[in-house]
Amino acid sequence: MTYADAGVDITSGDRAKQRIKYLAQKTFTRNVLGEIGGFGGLFKLDTARYKQPVLVSSADGVGTKLKVAFELGIHHTVGADLVNHCVNDIAVQGASPLFFLDYLATGKLDGAVTEKIVSGLADACRANGCALIGGETAQMPGFYANGEYDLAGFIVGIVEKDKLITGAGIQAGDVLIGLPSTGLHTNGYSLARKLFFEVAGYKADQYVNALKEKAGAALMKVHRSYLNVIKKLTANEHVTGMAHITGGGITENLPRVLPKNISAVVELGSWPVLPIFEHLQELGRVPQEEMLRTFNMGIGLICVVPADKFKRVKSTLERANEKFYVIGRTVKGERKVIYQ
């Protein structure tokens, strides 16, 4: 018997790797050493630019949003979902992305699908200024259903130590500024899929009047990158803390940047909740508390700004044509979110 008899086609895997190698190489910067295919990706740091460089890393996945991608046959955008999610996670700490690695696992490798996924990864890496320097493509027959795969990634960025944004400087009276999301981003899909496809009985290609678009299109909106606007906000050190609103919603993510003696008062109704969240809540009669700790509810990034710097931050956002909402303030108290 051969490995192919067990369901793993090494030859097909090698062909797929050759097809995607050029996609990754298009993201390379002068700091990338070697080529795709080595035992490890090599990246040279420009340490002369930094006095005390700090590497910031994050790993994440796309989650069950992939189930919607499988049904629709859309495989390019999930790469952008993954890269943008990871970029945001390090950008809120002040870091600029350097390089990215992906992990793609499937039951049987489909070269065309793999190329679409990696093309999405590469496009997003270029848009965020980081290099796709490697990864892992695994064939695992019997582990994944036919036509399905899992996708995860790992990112590394860099920041000067004294430019790190940790939230330590947050004080009572600071202003909370929320930047809009494009949709669910990459979180809450297990509940969203259950409500859409089981409770409501929608098909992915079915038009939903309440959303004014097809169900699948509403769920597949790409997770937004906030890197460019974050760079503008941090250039003048006007932001003391930032929270990427991912799994756990505002309820669990905002406290991650708050000092122990500070609470965040978030004013419900201070930003427009996207129609998809209102429809999901209606379909399942989901309690408001559950919605707020599962979905981003239309806010993908929260910046904490000292009150005396708010006007300057407001001006920066307006010049960048960036929509934003003042959604609350910080107060003394236990580290948590208080909704009003």
C-alpha cells in the first residue's frame, strides 16, 4: 500500500504548493530571507531602527464562518478574514505587522480551492504591509468532511517598548470611541448559523427582506482591518488603550485593556446597531446581555482617549473620513463594562 491508498496524495500536495508559492513571494519584503518550503520562515529584523524593540504575536482562526464559505463556494475572503483579525489583535497594542504564517488542514487537498485561500491571505498581507513567509498545509483524510477545511494563522509584529499601548494610563473620565464593524467579522457564527439556517430555515443564497441582501452575503462580509486608522491615532500618542471587539463582544473584550480600578460605562443606543444583529436577536429572542457578549453589535474597535485629547482625535478621524461614535466613558470602579 501507499500513502495515496490511505487518502493522502503527496504528489497533489506538491503541485498545490508550487501553485501557491508565487502568491506568497509577492508579499515578500527585503527582510524576508530564503524561500517558501524551508523548515522555517526567515525574517531579518531592522534592529537599528529601534532602541528597545518588542515583538508582539497573535494566533487565531476563522471559526465556523468557514461553514458558510463551504456552502457558497467562496474561499478567497476567508484569507482576508484571518489576516485582518490577527493584524487587529497586535495593532491595538501599537505594533506594526512584520510577517504571517498560515495553517490549512483538509481531508483531501483541492489545488484550486487552496490557491483561492492563499490568494486571499496574500492579498490581505500586502494590504497590511506584512509578508506571508510560510505555513503548513495538512491532508487529514477521515478527520475533515469532503470539501471542508480549517484555517488558522499566526502573526508577528514589532513596536518600540515605550510606544506599547497597554491601557495602563487609562483614567476615570476618559472617552470611549467606537469604530464600526462590517458585520459579524469572525465571531459568533455558531449562534448566527443556528438562527439563520435552523431556526429561520434560510438557505445561504436566499434573499432576506430584513437585511436587504442574501443570507450568505450578510454572513460573509469580510472582517475589517483597522491598521491604517490605528496608525493615524497612535502617531501622536493620543490613545491610551484600544480593544479589538472579537469573541465575547464588548462585554469581555473592553475590560482586557482597563486597569483594575476602572470601569467602562457604555451607552446603548449611541451607535447604530447593524440590521443583521437586530434580525438575529429577533429570530432567537436572544437576551440583550447574550447579544452583547457574543457579537460585536456593530462596533469592531474601541479606543480609550483622555478627555483633553478628544478634539484632536476627533479631528484625526474626520480627516481620515472615518466614521466613529462616542459610546461612553470610563469611571472609577471594578474592572468591567456597565451598560446604560
